Amino acid sequence: MLDFYPLAREYVLVSQAVQTEPTRPQASASRTALMPSWQVVVLVGLLFWLYAPTVNRLVHQWWQDPNFSHGFFVPLFSAFVISREWPMLRRLSWQPSWWGLAGLGFGMCVLVLGQLGAELFLSRVSLLLVLASLTVLFLGWNFLRALAFPWAFLLLMIPIPAIVFNQITFPLQLLASKVASTTLPWMGVPVLREGNVIVLPAMALEVADACSGIRSLMSLTTLAIIYAYLMERRVLIRVALAVASVPIAVVANSVRIIGTGLLVQYWDPDKAEGYFHASWGWLIFVISLVMLYLLHRAICLFWPEKKEKA
């Protein structure tokens, strides 16, 4: 009987292995059945019904307002980031959380407040809150953490409220006019500044809202984040490039106003308007991108990326 004991013990172990083997396909099948396709269709239909007017107004503002025309590229880039990270997302385990339901209720409340108060900003922000809550509700917090960057990047597609926009624009106007009025006398151009108006011998230049640099600031910040994500892997340098886009945009806009003053003084005052004035904006924006690239090259020169050991 002692000879049969090892055989019996081996038989029991093999039986247990055979019984536990089919549970893996069942687990994967339950995972795929966690959210049936009909639920996805119903959910997408409800989102479209709730947010179609909000998205329609948002796209219309992108098209009509040059200050926010960069909004067209924001959701496209977020979709690109998600597609790029898709292999990693597929390896994550689904851990649905009922906290997503609480976030969904909060997002709906924000939507109602935005609709009742005719506040477009709240209605648009509620869309992002609902998307994040649905991710937690059906997929889990780990998916939301993995999608944090493309989700947060979508905030750049929402135009700033008018009251905040005006609070940013006017200081930028004053800053640009101060820099120009300080620099132009060094180049032989007498200047008298009154607020955001620069009085030259030939004519007076007003640093209007369109010349405040807010448009190039927002567009450059968006492109700086895109550039940093594509061209740099170190998170700290990505953040540094995004932050550096703000002073770069301010300096570039000041150069634009200084160039306009020189154009008025030494060439033709009429050239300060029309085609040359519009082309200055595109030229300065290109210069801003070049400055951002040179800054990145300088950072990489003094702080090279460490090569991973094989």
C-alpha cells in the first residue's frame, strides 16, 4: 500500500490542474461581457442626445473666433495619444467602481447649471466630467489614470470664459505696450505711451485685444504640449517646455509690436495695417515655434537624456 500512495497523490494533483484550467477562458469571457455592445450603443446615443447642442456651439466658436481656432486640433491629438497607448490600455484589468456613478451625477448637475444659467463653459466642462466618470464606472480608476493626459489635454479645447479672458487680455496689452515703448527709443524712435496706446511721430499705435498676444499664447501653449509629448520622453522637460511657451509668446508678441513701430517710423505708416499687419502675426508665430525648438535643443545639450543600458 505504501507503493500506491505517491501514485494517488499525483493523480489528485493532476485532477486539480485539469479542473482549474478552464477557468481562464471563463474569466476572459466575463471580462468581455462586462459591457455588452448594446450598452455601448445606448450610452453613446444618450451622450449624443445630451451634448449635441453643446458640441455644436463649441465647434462653431472654433470656426468663428480666431482666438480659439486651435480647438480643432485638441480632440484629434487626444485621440492620437489614446491610439498610441492602446496596447498598454488593453493589458489593464477592468476594475469598475461605483464612485463613477457619483461623478456622473455631479457632471449632470454641472450640465443642468450650465443650461439654466446659459453658461457655455460649465456645459462644456460637464462633458469632460461625464467622460471621466463613465471611465471609472465601467473600466476603473486605473484606466482613468492611464488616460489622464489625453483627458486633461481636452481642457484646452474649451474657450476661456469672457470674464477670465478679459482679465488676461488687458494685462498682456499693457505689458506689450510697455516693452515696445521702452525698446523703441533705443532704436531712435521717440515714443509717448498712454496706457495701451503708443504715440509715434507718424501716428498712434493702439495695442488692441487682437494684438495682446492671447491668441498666439493659447495656440503656442497647445502646440508646445504636443511638441513636448512627441519629441521628449522626460516628464520634467515636457512640463518645462509647456511652461516656457508663455514667456516665449509674450516676447514674440512684443517683437511684433516693436517691428510695427519701426515699420511706421522708417518706411510707411500705411504699412502698419492691412496685409503687412496680418502677415506679421504669422511670422511671429513661426518665430515662436523656432524659439521653442531652440530651447529644447539647448536643454538637451546641457541635460542629455541617459541611454538605457542593454
